[in-house]
Amino acid sequence: MPPLLSACSCREAQEELLEFQEGSRELEAELEAQLGQAEHRTKDLQSENHRLKNEIETLKVTAGMWQNRSNNLCSHRFLFLCPHVLLI
């Protein structure tokens, strides 16, 4: 190969390498940004999940209290309407 072609090829390869490195840095920055957003979204979803689980537990307790109250009212109503029935 003539020296001129070899130097030209070397310069082209160097330019391609620099372009590749620049593109790689841009891609890495973009991926880092996406990762940060995904981590933030994950944290938000975990907080919302925790809040909803607490709400479910509160609703279960409330439902249980209403169920007990309803059962007591039904028992009292039964005893009032049917006093002759002996409950053991």
C-alpha cells in the first residue's frame, strides 16, 4: 500500500472511532436518564402499593366491625321477635 492511502485509512478509522465514542456517550447518558426515571417510577409505585395495602387493612377492619354490628342487630331482632325461642 502506498503511504498516503495508509495514512488516509488510519485517519478515517480514527474519525469513526471518535464518532462511535461520542454516540456511545450519548447513548449511555440517555440510558442513565431512563434508568433514573424508571427507579423513580418504581419508588412511586411501591409507595402507592403500600398505601393501598394499608387502606385494604383499614377497610377489612371496618367491614368486620359492620358485620359484627349487623350480626348483633339480627340477634337482638330475633330475640325481640321470637322471645319464646331458647338460645343455647
